[in-house]
Amino acid sequence: MTDTAADVSRWIHAFQAEIAEHRVRLTELDAAIGDADHGTNMDRGMRAVVAKLDDAGVGVDIGSLFKTVGMTLVSSVGGASGPLYGTLFLRMATAAAGLTELNGDGWASAWDAGVAGVQARGKAEIGDKTMVDALVPASAAFAAAVGRGGSSAEAWHAAAVAARAGVKSTVPMVARKGRASYLGERSAGHQDPGATSTYLLIECGAEVLGGVARADRERGTATESVST
Ligand SMILES: [Mg+2]
């Protein structure tokens, strides 16, 4: 796999469209265990991101592109999601600094750096019912597939499958981080909104960068299957 800044930009645009499509659902998920703003916050943030990218034009430096995404999310998304998604992309920016192409190892390094940043910032581990529950297994699955010499499609497919399983795993969890943790046991039985938007991010990568057909990934089920 070798992706250019233009490819990465297509992924970001696809994520913006995906967030817009699932905005209401994400806010409903947040209404159950949070403050009912995840969909509107992420929608506002990603609209700002694509406006910024469209204004600036896509350069050749993938690190700079990720930095623009991260900075814009930090400044335009409220709550915990702005700093966390911003950190994800800012750390990916550092890992991809000066690169005009990302190969499998480059992507794996970027994901690893981004995930480490999110965990350091949010102090969340697997099982805390946060975006980490989708992000960590997805990143690990991606790296494992690259390590086996897998193709772009195989790596993204593995990441999307892992992210989807991660989202579903949040349903029975009792939240230990963020606003949902105030609910204690009452947070159980609800799908985490941050893990859900993270799943959508990975899913868009699988589709746009991995070329994985929608049917292969049972598109949308992670946002629709929640039992509330
Ligand atoms: Mg919220």
C-alpha cells in the first residue's frame, strides 16, 4: 500500500460525510450516557476540517495534512472529543512529518503514535468504555496484518473488523472515564458514542484507502445495532 496526501484527504472527506450521515445517531448514543452533543460536535468539527483542507489545497506532505486536521478539531470540537481526536491526528502528523507517501509500516507507525497520544491524553484503557475500545484493537490489527505482509485491503479490513468488535464490546461495559462514568452501573447497556465515531473513521479508511467493499464490512451495523 502506498497512499499519497490526496488519498489521505479523500479518507478525511469520506469521514466527514460519514459523520454527517450518522450525526443524529451519534448524538442519540451520547444522550443515553453523556450530554447529547457527540454527533453535532463531530459534525461541526469535520465540516471545519474539510473547509480548511479545501481552502488550503492538498499539499504533498501527509504530516502537514494530519496537522491541519488535528489543529482544526482541537479548535472546533467541544467536550472531550476535540482534544482526543485532535491529539490522535496531531500525533499521526508527527509520525508522518515530511512524508509524501504512507506505506503499510508508515500507517502502522502513525496509528501507533496516534493511539498512544489518545491514551496518554485521556488516561483510558481497554474496557473503560471509550474510543480506546475501538481504536486500540483496530491499530493492533492493522499492524499485525502489515507485519504478516498483508495488503492494504487486508490491513484495513482487519482494522475495521477489530474496530467493529470493539464498538460492540462497549455495550455491556460500565464507563470508567468521561461523563458516562458519572452514571456508574447505569452506563451499562449502551454503546459508547466515541467508540462508534472511531469505528466510522476506520471504516472509511477501509473503504477509501483499502478498497474494501461495503458489504464485506456490514456497513453501518455498528451504529444501528445498539440496544437502547
Ligand atoms: Mg458529549
